[in-house]
Amino acid sequence: MWSSEFEIGRVVAGDIVAAGKAVEQWRAQPIDDVRTVDAMTDGFATRRTTIANETAITGPGTFGGKFQRTLRFKPSARPGWWIKRTDQTEQLPIEVAARNIWTAARNIVLRSGSPHNYLRMVEHIIALKNGLGLDDVVLETDSGDPPLFVRSSMDLVEALDEAGIVEKPDAGAAKLITVKEPVTIAGDRGDFVTLLPAPRGWRKLRMDVAIDWNSVIGKQRIVFDVTKENFTFGAAARTNATEHQMAMVKLFGWLFADMRNLGYTRENILIHGKRRYVNEPVAQFNHNGRNFEPVWHRATLDLLAAIALLEGGRFVGTAISYRAGHLLDTRFMTLLELNGLLVPAE
């Protein structure tokens, strides 16, 4: 059984006293759902993987709304995930890596080279890297605006399943990385993220993620191991927005870039108010009389996406998050790389 007792370890940013207080608040929050496995491995292939066949999926743009956008996944001989903007003919592909984070103010945007060579809201896509154990792939798109689906990232999961995730011949064993010591980043609103090293022989990623919203969402906390089954379950969890945010998008989205989420609808977004949900949460996340769609989205499609930005291999160990978001996540991944805190797993 997972224990909440751990050392904060090295604090790479933020106040250590604030971090300690946040950890105590996290410890006091009950765990609502546990989905861990007894095995020390995640069940993914032990060798490097790519996809057997090319696959494409199309949907309405997240930011353009009325425009249809296509993502095309291709097998890759080159290690890592690479985003190729086919409309930027003189730009190199964008490596999915912390070094290419442009901004994470509202969503994670990756960019390399020209300011036009970017892809917005990549989190719902790149989370599949660790969530499905997919090491190497090329992602082609003719726009910086990815599609947003009614079933969140399930359409992408199914497309990659159909394409077939396969071991690469002659590519060798999949590289596994972890942190060399417990590491924490503390935010300025009682939030923190901690990564713990993988014990010797441990070949999986355990997640303990808690959120605390001043709305109907309230306090939610889940603990699970990142397996294909658990990730696929969580991949159906939609991003969420408040009633106020949705109103601002509809009223001013065309005018202001920071709220131009014109593809948001009552079907593809979970809309929450102070005391009620405006639309229905996805029923599969009902558990013990409550719905936990928001925390599953935070864990599988936000935090796991940030972890996918770490270079060098699949991350194994334990990730703990309390009240954090994209900005703290991505800042943490960058500081891990800058401080040389990642090592091969033993």
C-alpha cells in the first residue's frame, strides 16, 4: 500500500517552509481512489517502441473552432517524439522536450526555430508518450491548433492502438530514467510537485495527484500506477473550465489570444460552477457517490504530459502533485534538466 510519508528532499524552487505546509495539507486530504498494481513493472515493452503503421485523426480545432485539424502519427527511426509542421517548410521538427517549452500559462505550447513553428495545447497529445509506452514517433500537423475531441484523448489512444505500438528492431532496450534524489518544487499558492527516485528494480511510474478547487469540483485525490489500462481509463477525462471562462471565450475569444479557445463546447469541456456542473461529467469517473473526472484529467493528461518533456527515456519512480498546474509542472521539468538531477534507473 502506498504511504504518504516521504522526504521533501531538494527544493529546486520556492520556499521550503511553504513546501512543508503544502505537503501537510496534501497528507491530510483523503485518497478517493487507488489503482496500483503489485508488479514492479508497468507492463510496457522493454525495448524501444514506435508504431507499425501511419495513422491520422481529424477533429475541430481547439482554438479555431470551425476549422478541422488533422494529426498524423508516423513511425520514427529517430529517438524521441518530433512535431513536424507541414506548413512551415523551412523549419526543423520540434522535439518534445523541456528545452522547447514556449509558454505554459494556460496550456503547454512547444516551439522551435521560427515563432510560427509551434503547437499549442500539446499536453493532451504528448501524455501518450509515457501513458502508452511509446518512445519514438513523428507527429505531423498543418497548423499550430490541435483538434479537441469530445472524448478527450481517447480518439488518439484508439488511433495509436490501431496503428500498433511495436518494438523497434535493433533499437535496444528502452531507456528508463529517474531522479537521483527526492526533488520538490513549491509554488506560491500552497501547491507543490515532488518526484521520488525509483527503488532498484522498479520499472513503473506511480502517481499521487490531489486537487482542491473552490467550486463543485472540491477536493479530489487519486493514486495509481501508470499502466496502459489506467492511462486509457484516464484519457477520457476532459479538460475543465468555469462558467465565467466559457462566457469570456464566447464573448471575447476572437479579440484576445489568451482566451481564444473557440473550439470549447458543452460536449468537449467539463464546465463547473460554485455548486454544480453546468454539463454532465463523464459517468465512468463516478466513484463512491462523487465524480472524479477533473483529477483524472489533471493526472493523466496534464502532469503526465509534463513528465513526457523529460529527455533521456521513460521516467520511473513516484510523482506527487498537490494543487499544481502547467506552469509549476513545466518549470519543474526544466529545473530538473538544468540541475542534472536525472539519472538512469537501476
